[in-house]
Amino acid sequence: MGGRKQKIREPKSGIYIVGEGITEQYYFSHIKKILGLHCTIKPRFFGNTSIAEMKKKIEELLRGDIFVICVFDADVAAHNESERKKLEQLQNKYRKNKNLLFCNSLPSIEYWFLLHHEHTNRYFKDAKAAEAALKKYINDYEKTTQFLEKEKWVQDLCSLDKLNQAIERSKRFDPEHGSYTNIHEAFDILLNDMRG
């Protein structure tokens, strides 16, 4: 007496963004709409995930004709030896895969948001410290669904050429010295895809 079996659909070709948390999910969902980007963002590709769960999502998507942008905070791996080893193994496994881009920020994606306002790579001890610096510019910023689901905070990040400033600033900073992010590489691909 089983119900109808749902057919699992294979992902369509294109660019997919996967990530570790709701902040990344809401940010990229909003920016996709605001800029008219051609990419796929689904809640099931996000969540408070471990490196092992991200690996499963990446492997599932790479079976198709898909380019995967994997966005995550590097502070988890920096403070957890087990997660750091898993991340290293994952990055080594896919180092030569041209259909996968790892985009990480140290300490967190809040540092990427901060670059829209400041030219800095000062060292932030953790995500909370980066968040505190960001609140100087986005006073009501919170890592909650109630805040993140509002599109306005991302619209503000895109206004007055702030996005281009963040892209240019992040290109200048070396991951070996202070805070860093390579989310600009995702925008290189997404914006180029939109033009092409």
C-alpha cells in the first residue's frame, strides 16, 4: 500500500551554488534576483552543513553538466582539526576539476559584506568579530531568517557601485595575511556567464 513514488529529477546543466549556511543561501538568492544572474540556488544545497555533507552535494551535482560554486566560511576549518583535514581532502580531490570553484572567506562571509564598505584585511578573530565590524554599516544585521530573508540589505550592498568595490578589494588581499575572501571569483564567473 505504498504511495506513488516520486521520480528524482536530475539537475539541469548550468551554474549551481551550494553553501554551508542560510546567510550564503539568502545572499546569493537575493543577488541572483537583483542582478538577473543565471544560476541555480536551492535550499537543499544549503544549511548548517559539515564538510562531509557539502562533499555529497558537490559529488551529486558534478555528475551532470554543471559548474558548482561552493561557498563556505573558512573559520570552521581553521578552528576544528577534523573539519580542516576533511576540507583539505575535498579540495585536493577536486583541485584539477574545472567545473568546481571553492569560495571561502576567513573568518566568514560577513568579511565579504564588510568589503563593500571598507578597504581592509585586518585580522578578525572569528565570525562574531567580523559581524561586529559589519554592524557599523548595517546596524540591524543578524544571522537570522527574519533579517536575511529581506532583500533590502543585499540591495544596499549593491548600491553606489559597492559590489564592484568589494570585488576589487578582495582581489588585492592575500590569503596568507589577515582576513580574506575569494568570492570575487564567483562573481567573475556569474557576471561573465550573464554577458555571454
